[in-house]
Amino acid sequence: MADKVAVVTGSNKGIGYATVRELCKRGVGSVYLTARNIQKGQEAIKNLKKEGFNPLFHQLDVTDKDSVKVFADFLKRKHSGLDILINNAGVITSNFTETTYEDSVRVLNTNYYGEVTMQNYMFPILNDNARVINISSDSGHISNLKNTYWINRLTKEDIKVEDINAFVDWFLDSVKNGTLNEEDFEEMPLLAYIISKIALCALTRVQQKEVGRGISVNSLNPGYVKTDMTNNTGYLTMEEASDAPVYLALDVDQSVKGKFFWFDKTEKEWADPNQKLFIPYADMERQLNLI
Ligand SMILES: NC(=O)c1ccc[n+]([C@@H]2O[C@H](COP(=O)([O-])OP(=O)(O)OC[C@H]3O[C@@H](n4cnc5c(N)ncnc54)[C@H](OP(=O)(O)O)[C@@H]3O)[C@@H](O)[C@H]2O)c1
């Protein structure tokens, strides 16, 4: 454990921060807390040091290719490779019930294209048998979609990244042209976020097929968690929510590959549209109304 190198994206706060703390607690040798904002990242490091943990820090903005490349080059030089990559950085729609083009582009750029950039620069430096955990959501389950063309295209065995890019383009074009059709989706609130997390789950399956060298890539719904993203509503604390990513990073058998996990560490069938696994927005709205 002491010789392992782990990176958690977007870990200056929230689930990422709690995951860094837990990885340190479990004795992982080099745990990188990363943040797009250096000051926020260093503040988070200071707080963990006060608790007796010793994470390392590096700047990382997943939407900035230069930032990702600089960090990948640094990791290669310093450690020669990476054992654990937790792609946690994410944003939610600015307005939960309205879908605008600019905001949808922002969400897709971070939650989907940011992961593609991370793949491009970080996968080449992954050590053999490394583990990648993509933090998705219940919003990422295929049952959020009703459009059968896209359900079939995204769940086919020989899916390629081009299929996912076409799905994202279809969504963004529909928002831009005002042709979004409510019949295509279970629910309209948080739609850009839903599309981004479905795309991330589909990407996980493509990544697993292509990566080789014993590396595992799994996606995870961390649960409905009290963080800034949810205005501190939710059923889990960020400490409770760090349990499942750490389980996938350190404990699950290495043979578990390309799967979709739930926060209680059970595996769910991502490609089955009949399993209605998402939390209805009305539940979240009730929680938001309580505060
Ligand atoms: N909370 C939930 O109920 C819930 C449920 C399902 C899934 N998730 C997923 O869990 C992950 C963590 O969410 P959270 O609830 O912990 O949210 P959070 O408290 O808002 O934290 C999000 C983190 O991502 C960082 N981030 C945003 N854009 C970034 C970028 N371009 N590059 C690098 N870092 C970036 C943020 O940095 P700044 O501080 O600079 O903004 C922050 O550190 C997300 O992927 C989210 O979609 C959360």
C-alpha cells in the first residue's frame, strides 16, 4: 500500500476531499489532492495535515488540456506511473429546472469531455493493474433515457467513443435549436447533468474494453450526498460517501471490470433500461424545500 500512487480529481472539498482523507487513512503512500484553484487546494491540504494526514497537492483543471498534461508529465517524472485514478471532479446545472445551451456546454465540458481529456493524458501512465473509478450518479443510469434509438446505440456491445460523442452532440444541438423532446427523457430537471453522467457511464465501458494491461475501469453512483453540489441536502455525509470509491480503489477484486456500482457497494446492471434506478427529482425538491 505504501508504494501506491493515487490521484483524486476535484478534491478540495466534498466527496473528493473525504476520499483523499480515507485513502490516507488506509495507508496509500502518495495520495494527490488536486484542485483547479491552487488556494482552495492548499487550504484543503492544510486542514488534512491538521488531522495528521499527509496528502500531496497538484493543480488540476480537467477542462484545461495543458493543466492535465503538466500533471501527467509530473507524475511520470516523479513516480513513473499511477495506480489509482478517481475521476471525481464534476459540476451540476446552475439552475436545476431550466436547461440552457451555455450551461449545458459547461456541464458537458467538465463531466464528460474532461474525463476524455483525463483518459488521453493519464491512461498512458497508468501502471499495470491500476484502477480507475469514474464518479457518476444515479442520473447516469440508462433508465433516465426513454429514446429507444439512443438506449440501443449506447448499450450495444461494440459501442465506440464516437457513439457517445454523437449522443452528446444530439443533446446539445437539441438544446441549441429548441427541439428538445420531453418524450425522450424520464425527467427534464438537471437534464444536462443527466446526459453528462449517462455519457460517463458509457465511456467507462468503452475505456474498459480498450485499456488492457489488467487495468480496471468502473463507474460509481456515490449516493445522494450532503455537499455544496446538493446545497447540503442528501441522505449521506461526504465521509459515508467516500466508502464506496475507496472500496473500488483498494478492496474489490481486480477481476471486477467495466461495471456500474451503487454507493452501498453493490453492482447494478447499467444497460437495463427497465430497472428504474434513478431518484425522482421530486425527492430532491422535497429535500431542498426543507432547508
Ligand atoms: N453530492 C451528490 O449527491 C452527488 C450525487 C451523485 C454524484 N455526485 C458526483 O460526485 C462528484 C463530487 O461531487 P460533490 O457532491 O462532492 O460536489 P462538490 O462538493 O461541488 O465538489 C465538486 C468538486 O469538483 C471540482 N471541480 C469542478 N470543476 C472542476 C474542473 N474543471 N477541474 C477540476 N475540478 C473541478 C470542484 O472544484 P471547485 O471547488 O473549484 O468548484 C470541487 O472540488 C461529482 O462528480 C458529482 O457529480 C454527487
